[in-house]
Amino acid sequence: MAKEGNTALSPWRELFSLGVYKRSQGRLARQLTYAAIVVLVAFGCWSLHNYLASRVDTGTRYGVSLGVLLVGIWLGYRLVNVPHFADFLIAVEAEMNKVSWPTRTELFRSVVVVLVAIIGLAVVLYLYDVLWQLLLRWLGVLGRKGD
């Protein structure tokens, strides 16, 4: 019975704790995730600020926007330190370290191949389109250009 009580309070304790879960692991993934959360919260607060512009006075508008921003920043910080989510970010960073990234030359060659293939496909599709237009106009299914 005691464990059930602790489980119910655990999210609240986690929300108000200051500790960092596994401080030295997955730092880059956590920092980038936190930065993305802060940017999203900031854009949301900016949108809220603009929405409230014609509805409330200036002091209330700034106070509400700032309050939501501060709560969002705190929740983002706590989110990247929740054990389940932090373990996921640690695993993501570990997997990203295993990836073999292409060299600049390999990347350039791959880009050239993709661009040539796309341009070639576009030319072939254009020629098919022109051919079908000519054929359908000759059969009388499509009208003339001037009609």
C-alpha cells in the first residue's frame, strides 16, 4: 500500500525537484530538446501576447505571457529530467554516436546523383505530358489551344 502512495506523489515530487537525472549522460540530446521546447513555448507566448492585445490591458497581457513563459521553461527543464524521457534521450544520443556520417565528398556525390535523377525524371514526365496532349488533341478529345 505504501508503494502506491509514493507512486501517486512521484510526478509531483519530480515536478518540483531541482535534481538532474544522470547528469553526465545524454547532455547534447537533452540540451537540444530543452532548447526546442523553450523556442516552442516562446512562440506560443508571443502568439498569446498578440491574441490578448485587443482583449486586455497591457499589464495583464505582459503578466500572463510572462507567467506562461516561465511555467513553460520550468516544465521543459523538468521534462528533460523525467527518468523515462531522460533515458530515452540518453539512448538517442548513444545511437547517434554510432551513426557513420558521410564525408563531404560522399555527401556531394549523393546530392549530385539525386539532383540528376530528379531533373531527368522531370524531363521524362514533361515529354510524356506533351506527347499525351498531342495525341489527345489529334484524336479530338482535348480542344485546341485557342478554343
